[in-house]
Amino acid sequence: SEEKIECDLTIIGGGPGGYVAAIKGAKLGAKVVLIEEGALGGTCLNYGCIPTKALVRSAEVFDSFKEAAEYGLSAKDFRVDMEKVIDRKNAIVSKLVGGVEDLLEKNNIRVISGRGKLINKDTVQAETEDKIIEVNSKDIIIATGSEPSCPPIPGANSKSVVTSKEILDLKELPEKFAIVGGGVIGMEIAFIFASFGVEVFVIEFLDDVLQTLDEDVIEEIKTAAEQKGIKIYTGSEVEEVIDTLNEKSMVRFTKDGRPEYLSVDKILMCTGRRPYLEGLGIEAVGIELNENKRGIKVNEKMQTNIDNIYAIGDVTDIMQLAHVASHQGIVAVENIMGHNAEMDYSAVPSAIFTHPEIATVGLTEKEAQSKGLNIEVGKFPYAANGKALTVGDDRGFIKIIKDQDTEKIVGAHIIGINAADLISSLTIAVKNGLTTKQITETIFAHPTTAEVTMKVFSL
Ligand code: FAD
């Protein structure tokens, strides 16, 4: 059967881009329809940010048992029960997804559970379990996210090969685990499983893991990985996965041109994500892609080449971060509702939940130098911080990059405990062009790890 609906704004995809845009649209007075084929909350809530962080926390608690004696405590007979670890993760996900459902309902947003497809520039067809719904609206936002993208390696369809989505529901720990790709997701998962006692191997094609970071940060995280027993192979290209006896697999790769073999129980393919455009009908409507033909091309208002169609989040291939997707959603909706808004990417924080955490905002040292800025780099270690010592983890540092001509902070890099939270104050600094003097003149609570921020340019 068929149903026809008229509304002001149709959104395809209910991840952190789509659902935030839907709520913003409703708050600004639009009648909004949101089409989601899977679970509300998208990759972020269901298979991304939140579930990984739930596992990170289980890993941290487990680590603290191992170190109990150092804290004057004793812990006996502790072990990992993956089934319960995953139950806990699922409970957190359900709670958050329920919260999103409530918010959408409260804002009178019609949520269609089905697959959306563009028919023409004003119409989206939603295919649900029992009917086809035609949604007509003045404006449309595409927020369909991304999917894992794996190189065509022979044997990649082996039973032991999993994606980041499947690994989050793995009820039995592998003994030996190969992670192909040492990017953000690969390294977060490497630390989680290493904490749980799994022997982890990271195989990275490039010369280094987490290659967008400054070298001193990379060195620090590599040292931490080594201490945790994570073995990293850089400059390594996986050539084949071969199934062997006893449910094991052999990963054949070349390191610096020489052949290497690893026998493992599980292999995680973590070689990046590509915009998800399948069956979306963008060709039919004539929506243009970026130069590399991956994501949907948008301007700074998040508008595609078709005036009334916007695209936000991972599908634009600009920055694969949940908070960027949400912010782009707000910018798109502001423009749709007749306000003027533009995306500014100069102060986007990004966090990596390894152990210790890493967080950055603004320019790296490399970027500032290549822009020809006259920079001064300040760095202060956690080792001299009282709070870090009481917590029992004083690894890492905070590094702040200032433009000497203006005294303004143009970038900040943190590796150490609480890095992901500490980056917020430095994000405010970069976003608002604060000077290092304004930071050092601010009073920070004692004893906190945030005090390291204040000390970078005062001591
Ligand atoms: P998504 O969250 O992917 O949502 C898109 C939604 O659209 C999906 O629910 C999908 O079902 C739906 N959809 C697609 N096509 C259609 C269609 N035709 N019709 C109807 N529905 C459709 N980012 C961070 O900022 N911090 C982190 O810590 C972090 N950790 C991550 C860990 C992992 C393992 C992964 C995989 C990602 C992580 N990310 C993290 C990235 C983050 O998840 C994404 O950047 C974010 O989810 C993008 O949001 P989005 O709204 O663009 O797309």
C-alpha cells in the first residue's frame, strides 16, 4: 500500500547528524520527517563512539584490578566475562537510543522506520516493512553516514575476519588478534583487547600509526602500546588471509618489502570508512560528489549543488566525527529556516580513547609550520601534576602552539589521562582566538589535571 505525506523538512538517516538536525528543525518550527532504516542514533550510538567507550571503561576497570596492589588494595580471582561486558555495553546503548526516541517524539517528529530514496528534488520515497511512503517537502537533508571500506584482499571473506561493528559483540576473546589499520578505531580497539589479555598485532600500511598526529604524540602512544604488549607493524601491507586448521587464520603481509606471517584467531579490518550512498538515488537527482568521487559535495552552508538538498555528517567525507555531524546538521537547518550559518572547521576537537587518551584541536606543529606561521611551542608534562600522580598515571603531556605574531593559541595536543575532556577549554581558546596570557591568568582548580594546561606557558 502507499501513503503520501507533506512536510517542511525530510531527513534521511537518524545518526548524530540526522537526529540532531531533526530536533533543531522542529524547535525552529518546521514539520520534520526522519527516515531511518536501522537503529536511531546511527553508527555513533549503536556501533561507534558509545559502545567502544563502554568497552574502554570495562578495560580500564580490569586494568585497575591488575594494579590493585600498587594502591594498597588486593583483588583476587578477577577475570573478563565478555558476555557481561557486552551486556553492559548494550544496556548503555539502549538507554541512549531510548533517549533519542523520546526527544524525537517530544518534538513531534515523525520517524519512519524504513529505507529512504530520492525520487526527485522534492520527494523521498521510504520503503517500510509494509508500505511505501512518499514524503514531499521543501527541503531535504541527507545524513546517511558511512560504512567500513576494506581493500580487496584475497581471503578477506574468511570467518575470522570481522569489522568494527562485529567486534563489539564478540562474546569470546581471541587469543591472538590482528588489527589491520592503525587509525583511530584500530588503535582504540587494540588497547581495549590488550587490556583484556589478548595478544594484539596492529598492521599499518603507512609509516606510522595515527599518522595525522604530531610525532611526539605518536612516539608517546607507541611507547604506551609497547608497554601494553601491543605489537605494531608499520610500513606493512596485508596481502592475503589464509584459513588454517583449528579455526585459525594466517595473515600474510609484507613489511618494508619482506614477507611476514602471523597466525591469529581473529582479524579486524579497520582500514577506513567510506560515505554510504547505496541506493540513495543521488544520480537520479543529479547530486554532485567531491573531487575524489567519495562523499557528497557541499558548500559551507552544507548545501549540495541542488539548492534545497543538504548533506551532513560522514556522507560528506569531510571529518568522520559525531560532533561534526551534529554541528553540520545545525548549520544546515539554520540555513533551511532562513537564518545564515556557515561551518567553520578551524576549532574542531578530536579525541582518541586509547590508554592514555589523546585529544587535539586546531593546527598540528607540522600544519602551523607549513602555513608559514611564526610559532612557539610550549609543552608541560603530566609527571609534575599532583592529580595525575594520585590517580596513578602520570604519562604524557600537554602541548600548546601559539602564533608569536598574535600571541594567539592556534593548536593544542594532549596525551594523558582526561585528554578528551581537557581539550574543551583549549577548543574555546582556539575558537575564540585567546592568547596564552589569557590562559595563564585564569585560575584552575587544584588538584586537577587541567592545571597542566595553565602551566604550559607559565612555568
Ligand atoms: P551515522 O551515525 O552513520 O548514521 C547514519 C544513519 O543513516 C544510520 O543509522 C543508517 O542506518 C542510516 N541510513 C543510511 N542510509 C539510509 C537510507 N537510505 N535510508 C534510511 N536510513 C539510512 N566519532 C566521534 O566523534 N567520537 C568517537 O569516539 C567515535 N568512535 C567511533 C568508533 C567506531 C568503532 C566507529 C565506527 C565510528 C566512531 N566515530 C566516532 C565516528 C562516528 O560514529 C561518526 O562520525 C558518526 O556516527 C557520523 O554520524 P552521521 O549522522 O553522519 O552517520
